[in-house]
Amino acid sequence: MNEITLLLQGDELIRLALREDITSEDVSTNAVMPQNTPGRVQLICKQDGVIAGLPVFARVFHLLDPETSVSFTCQDGDEVKKGQLLGTITGDVRVLLSGERVALNYLQRMSGIATYTRQMVRQLEGSNTTLLDTRKTTPNQRIFEKYAVKIGGGSNHRYNLSDGVMLKDNHIAAAGGITKAVALARAYAPFVRKIEVETETLEQVKEAVAAGADIIMLDNMSLEQMKEALAWIDGRAQTECSGNVTKENLSRLAELGVDFVSSGALTHSAPILDLSMKNLETITTL
């Protein structure tokens, strides 16, 4: 997930967000500003964190009016401080007012995810464990949220159901067991696709290894269970730990030597980063 992909695929979603917020007109803005009036407003950071989503923030205003100018004093991935000036938006005051909430919603949400991800990644420093996100994202906002994870220093798991084979408990139940599920997936999926199997017990781990799974997920296991499972796998498959992964227990999971740790909390539980558009003023010339 990179900035080019984000902008190529994001416009339709940004337009939907704008239509959600402006069904016919911005009554408040049109009441106080009935005609085009040039102005500028500042983007201010109100909380320490990692900034993410600046291209999306700017795109909101450009979709409303391509003549809007947005200049930033930072870039995605930068650590920002409370009180810091992050940028200036210049253009028709009506555009600045009408786009404010949607633009900030994206930037605050994405920066919150990047900030939380950066905190999690730091818990893995010195280890060979990679932090992954999941598909536990806000409907229709996945592209923005997974981009924010990358900006925070994390890595993306599969983007959607078309992206890879992951045989979870219900897939296994539907197939009639791990061995049969892996065999069916191996016969159906292109040979370039890896097959990941979710396991919850050591017996399932043993079956997944015997079936030839490429990646084995250790789901909601205790530390002792995972130690035993990793010893049994012994490098015969890549390993992923998942389930109730938090900042508090992440370093202990890394010490086990798992290849990957996936956390839905990166996208479903990260608080927003507090940002604001302030000090709006009208100007005589642009």
C-alpha cells in the first residue's frame, strides 16, 4: 500500500464522504459566506504523534475546488508535536469551511492508526518479528487504514479475500479437517499462492505441518502453548501469532521467535490523533 495506490483508489471514497456530509449544500457556510472570498487557515497539531494521511487531507479540498492550495511543513511518517504548525490551506473560504470536517476525519483517524502502530513496532525492535494488520477495518475505509499502518512502520497482511489463502476454523470445518482443507486449497489456488492455516491446539499444529501448510497461525494460544507449537514446527513453516495482541504483551510474543504478529487493534482500537484547523482569515489576494 503506497501513496500512488491510495490516491488512485481513494477518490471515489472521498467523494462519498463529501456527499455524506454535504447532501445538497453547506447551509452554515453559505449563510455567512455567500460568495467566493479568498482565505487561509492553518492545520495545527494538538497532540504528539505520527502524522499520516496528508495526501488524503489535501485531496478533499482539491476535489471541492482544484484551485485550493495546500502546503505542509511535514510529511507522512513524521513524528509531530502538540502545538506544531503542520500546514496551511489557501483558497475559497467556502471550500475551507465545507471540507474541514471530512479532511480532518481522515487525517485524525489515519494519524491515530500510524501513531498506535509506531508504538507497537517499537516493542519489536531488536527482534525478527514483523507486525501485521488484519481485515478488521472500517467498511469502505480499508485502503486508508492499511496505508496508515504502513506509515506507522507496520506491514499489511492480505488486503482482501482475493489476496491470499487463509484457512480459518470455519473453512476447516466446512472442508472436513485441516488435511483436506489444505489439499483442496493446494489444488484450487495458483501455485504462487501460499496457504495459511489457523490453529488453536497443538494437535492442529501437527496436522497443519503434516499437510504442508506454508504459514501456521497460532490463534489465541497461551505463551506456553506457543512455545510448544513453535518447537514442533521447527522452521517447517512460517509462523504467525494472533489474538489479543496488545502493546503490553507484544514484546513477550516477539521473544518466542514467531515470524509475524498480527493485530486487529491497529485498525479497530487506535484512538484518533487530535488535530485542528485554526486561525482562519480572509485575504485580499491569493
